[in-house]
Amino acid sequence: MSHFTPDPDNIPDFTLPENLLEQIYQFSGNGDAGKGFMLVFVGQNGSPTIYSKTDTQIIEMGLRKAIEQYLQQSEQADIDSSFGQSGE
């Protein structure tokens, strides 16, 4: 039996399989209309990776707006919690 010792400095970058991304896309939307997704994650090297696929520019703009609102709310929650921790 051989012993496998992986080299952590020589691991190829991870990519999501195309068929998984296609499944996510197919599960989105309402039937054949309005499909789209944006997926953000951190890769093994610590860099963010963003996958995006949408039916139309309108769907893409809607997803971008939703992400923008999420980020604003998240930042506001961080600000609110930092004020709460400092006793102000």
C-alpha cells in the first residue's frame, strides 16, 4: 500500500464544477423565466471568487441591488454593534 503525502504548496486552485453552477442556475427563478444567481466565496488562497449567471440584464441589476442593500445593512449592523460595545 502506498502512502500519499499531499504537498500543500502544490494544490491546484479550487473551481466549482460547471454542472453544479448550472444546477444552481436551473433551481433559480420561476420556471423558465427570471433565472439567475450570484455566488461569492473565499477560495483556498484567501481570495474572493464570484460566480454569476443571469437570464437578463434586469435580473442581474436586481441581484446587484439586493447585494448592495445587504452590504449596507451589514455595515450598519457592524456600526451599531460597535457603538453598543463601547457603551455609547
